[in-house]
Amino acid sequence: MDLSYARVKKNTPTVMVYIFRYLILFCFAYVLVYPFIFMGVNSVKNPTDWFDPTVVWIPKGFSLDNFKASIIFLDYWKSFGSTFLNGMVPALVSFFSCAVAGYGLARFKFKGKSILNVIMILSIMIPDPLIMIPSYDNFRHLDILGIFKLINALTGVDLRISIVNTPFVFIIPAILATGLKNGLFIYIYSQFFKGLPKELEEAAWIDGAGPWKTFLSIVLPSSGASSVTVLVFSVVWYWNDYYQAQIYLSENFPLSVVLSNFNSNLSLLNDISEKFSFTTGSLLMTCCFISVIPLLIFFLFMQRKFVQSIATCGIVG
């Protein structure tokens, strides 16, 4: 009896630690999941439940009118296609181009490397709005170091073209590893590649592989941790970005821009309200919910590898 009591007394601190740990994790998970549950519940409420203070989590009557109205209001499939073309394609291009730039800074010695490192750090520190006006002017009259402008002044032939309001305004910077948050992605790759054993590359060089073949066959497949981190961040940031899209595009807006202009497009509700029953609040909740669903699905597939990559890369904050 004394032994059992002693064993229970000995294990009590351990049990309390586990209870406290799971309580903290539960509270943290609730804070993260609460907004999505709130949006989901309010998306299926009918107008009566929306104005009923007694209805909080379980609606008395379910309605899909909010989803139908939101798809029409957002012009969802067209906006989704614009989001994919203007966001996901540049995100995937940045994923690869930043890996190339990070590998070059991590492994090769060349003149001007220190300057490029400074530029990389500055691209992380300087906010995008500070360089938006010159960037827009450059894309409106696309030039290369002023050469086309000089040709125009000498010959009168203007070779400059405008890529504003086209997907190239996002894709070209992504190809050059100067797109949205690309400085941070290059830094993540560079720090990871510095930790890779050089023996792997030296073995590939002995077998006759050049720099590109070594990068594609050895280095990039070995960068699983940093690659997953960059891929998730790139997709999320490009998906949610509305500032650049709102400046560079005048039509075919992605979901982020359409959603940010919700209040200015309320005039469309008159035609939609004749077909479906909803409130402005429930429509806004539903628009937010269906806009974030693709990202939730993406993260559900990537979350385990992403958590592992965060632990490996040591990225916090």
C-alpha cells in the first residue's frame, strides 16, 4: 500500500506536466482554429439565424445561399484563375529561381558577391511600397538599363513595351529572383546550402557532372527542408498579396483584390439578392471562407513536412 502511494506520489508531477502541456496546446489550437470555425458556421446560417442572438454555433436552419451568392459576387472561378496565373505560377517560379540564386551565393566565389549579399538583405528590409512607383514605371515602359530609351532618343523607334496588366509583371521578377519576398527565400536557401556537405558535390564533379547537373541532381533533391519552407511561404504570400495586384492590374483581379474591394462592390448585391437569401455580414464571411479554403487544403497536405522543415531550418517568428 505504501509502495503504491509512493509510486502515485512520484508520478503526480509528471502527470501534471502533461496536463499543463496539453492544456496550453489546446488553448493555442483553439485560438488558431477559431476564426475558421467562426467563418464556416456563419457561412451556412440563414438570415433569420444571423440576426438571432440565441444562435451562436449551431444554426437552426442551414442554407447554401451564402455560398451561391459568394461565388457570383466574387466571380469566383474567373478570380481563381487569375489568382493561379498571377500568383501560383510566379510562386512556383520563385521557388526554383531563388534556389538557384541561393546556391550561387552559398557555394561560389565571384566578384561582387558581397554587394549581392547586401542587396539581398536590403530587399528583405525595404518595404514593397517604397519601390512600387519606380517598379510600375519600369514595367509600364519595360527597358534594360535605359538602352531602349537611348535607342528611342537616337532613332525615334520605341522598343519599350508595357507588361502592366499582364501576368508577366509578376512572372519576370520571379524568374530573376526579385519577386515578392524573394530576398528572404534566397536567404533561407543560402543558409541551408552552406550547411550541406561539400563532399556530395565533389563526388558529382568527379563523375563528370557540371554545376547545373550537380544542382539539379544532388543539391536541390537534398534541400527538402528549405524547399518545403520556401514553397509554403511563397504560395501563401502570393495568394494573399493584393497590394501589387491592385497596382499592376486593372482587370481580371485575383481573389485577394476582389475580396479587399468588397465594400466598393456592394452595388452588385441588388441583382444577387433577388435570387438568394443572405445578409451582407454572412456574405462577407462566406467570401472569406471560400477564398481561404484552397490554402487550407494546400497546408493540410504540406503541414507535416512544413513543421519538420521549420524545425530543421530553425526559422522562428
